[in-house]
Amino acid sequence: MNIIILGAGQVGASAAEGLVSEANDITLVDTDAESLAELHSRFEIRTVCGNAASPSVLREAGADNADLLIAVTQSDQTNLCACKIARTLFNLPTRIARLRSADFADCPELLDNSNFAVDFSICPEQIVTDYIRRLIDFPEALQVLDFAGGLVNLTSVIAHEGNPLVGRPLLDLRTQLHKMDAHIAAIYRAGHPIIPSDQTIIMPGDEVFCLAAKHHIRAFMQGLRGVTLPMRRVMIAGGGNIGSRLAISLDSDFNVKVIEVDAQRAEKLAINLHNALVLHSNVTDEKLLENEGIDETDLFVALTNDEEDNIMSATLAKRMGARRTLALVNRKSYVGLLEGGLIDIVISPAQASIGVLLTHVRRGDVVAVHSLRRGAAEALEIVAHGQRNDSRVVGRAIGEIHLPEGVTINAIVRTSPEMNGNYEVLIPNTDTMIETGDHVIVFCPHKSLVKKIEKLFQVGFTFL
């Protein structure tokens, strides 16, 4: 696939990294020649230096022959203009735009082909906000990801000794997992994937990925970590785009405090919040944290635009008694180094957003993609099409399907006319048959296997 990415910032660079490894032809466009040179050297991709909304620059980038445009510059206006030009002048088939302003979400008609011609829009700030919100709803989880419109969750949890699901082979746990409508998708031990089998034993310290119907996720987490207290007190360091969105979403249901160093921004945020307390101060002010009861805080979230401040404030908060800490860190290489120490969860905004972009790049009818383990693994929601004679999966029991080694089918979401449009969540076994129209949720422990999964679900002329 020929892909043009506009913007060499964190989102654009992560998109390039995620897509170049899959034999796509990538061209990256930005006005920053130094950033382009560094990314060209690192990924061996083609780069063009210039204004992303310029017709001549888009032509030089290969818009005449491109299959996909991903406009993720820092400017909404540039992204919108680039999409309009790409369609009008080059008839570029698919156009994705990063839009930070909520105004466009409220006026979707502005994005149709008669206006700015945006096929899909993404807002990384809102994606990260929703991501953190799910973590607050499920304390102690490292990741909580939605499939099938939220009917199914994929959750990552660290197993603790002494809990019902820990220290026993999966064969002995089948009855308990069946009652929870849960399936163990993968286990990572010391950073390495373990393919679950009947004899696999969940050990303390293992990172366990579980797929289950949303209403059973909490019971599964308790089986690995024990009963956890709900989040009540949340302290947010940084009242910028993400911090303000999160504060507004929590304002009515939680005891929220926001620390913001910029006086004007703090004042504006205080006006928009009804219950939360906004504090004008530095997020690394130890005395302030002590005075504001950091030792009684359930979650400290560091969301400033300075990742060093985020790292320092989250570390300080943990040492001073915060129950859980989360920090926003742009550099992907830092995430693995920091997470699980004094900082419980480290989020890269670009990594959190890449799954939305990958959904529109994956071949076949892919509904959702979530990037896992800092891009090393993926979970996909794919719609099965065809019949037994033209599909490798439809009309077959899961035990008959030749899945790549390590790949597992963990849930099926099914609807039919007989069900009056209602959905049924199936946690399958080897005898479960896949029907046409099923939403099949697949866990892929190695990203290199994704192409094989896509091919497996493609409909052909005949497979008899």
C-alpha cells in the first residue's frame, strides 16, 4: 500500500514505524528537515520537506498514486486542507485527519466529500482520555481495551500470589473461567510470550491478557489480584488538552484535583469544572502534594506537556503514598523502562492512537485494532465473510482452522435476524463454529503474523 503521512511529530512517527514494517511504501511530509532526516535514517522511508497543504508538495509526495493519506500535523486547518486537496486534485481514495478541536466532531457534515473530504477523523487527545477513563473504571489493570462496541474487553493484569486463578494449571481453571465468560488470550512472563495450554500455570508476576464480556471483567481481575478498592480520589497534574478532558469527564463522579502551572489555563479550567478543585502550582511541588493529601489519593495522573515533569511528579507522588500513578510519556523507549517501578502505568499518546490508524490500513473487514506490548503484539476484531466453500474460517470449527502458531481466537460476537438484532458474546472452544457475519476477536502475540491472519480471513473463489 502506498501511504502518505503528513506530520513528523509523535503520532506521525509512530504511524510510520508501525506501517513501514509491513511492506508498505511510506512517504513522510513535514516542514522540519532535521526531524525528517532522523526518521529517514531510522526507518529508511521516503521524505518530502514542505507544507503539507501545498498541492505541489502533495504531488511530490506521490499523491497521484497513493492509496491512503494520514494527515496528523499539529494543525487542524492543515490536515483539513490537505484532505480536500488530496481528493479534489488527486482523487486519493482514503483520507484520515487528526482533528483536535471538538467543533468538527459536533459538525460531521463539514467532513463529507462536498466539504473537507475526510473519510475518518481521529483525536489522539480524546483517545488517551478514554483510555485513562477505562483504567479508572477497572483499578489495577494495565490495559483495558474495547471490542464490539464495548461488549467485550481485553484486559491486561499482573497476577498476585494467593489469588484463586494463580498457581494452578489452566485446565483446572476452565470451570471458573467459563462462569466468567472469560478466555486467557496470552501470558507474558519476564517480557516473553507464553502460548496458553491446558498445562500452563499462571505464576505471580505474570502479565495476563484476558478477553471477556464487559460485565465479567471485574470478576476475572479479582481472581488474579484479589478484591480492589474503587478509585475515588484522583489528582491530575496538568490541565492541558488531555488533563482538561479527563477532569471534565470525572468531575461529577470523583473527587478531583487538578494542578496547572499556567495561571490563565488554570482559571479557564476552574470555570469549566463544577466540583473539581483547580490548583495553580508546579506539579513537582512536594509541599503542595503533601498539603493536598497525596497519601490519600487513589490515582495520580501526570499529563503535562513535559514528559520529564510527568516522570518526576508521578515518581514523587508514589513515594509520598499515592496508591496508583500514571504518567504520559512521548518517547516509546521510556515506557518499558519506567512502567512497573515507582510509576504503575506509562502511556505513550502515539502508541495509544496507532490502533485507530491501523484499523483503516488492515486488509479485510477489520473493525478494530489494538496495539499491545508497545507495538509488539496486536488484537484484532475481524468480520468473517463468505461460506465454507470460499472461506478458510466460515463454516468451520475453530479446531479445524490452521491458525499461525501462538495466534488464538478468544471471543466471537454474533447477531442474527432470529436474535432481533441483539448480540451474543461467545467464549469459544475448539468445537465452536464460525458463521458468516461473526465478529471474531483474534490475539496475535507477534505483529509479524498479522498478514497471515488477514489472508486467513479473506474470501477467495474456492477453498474446496
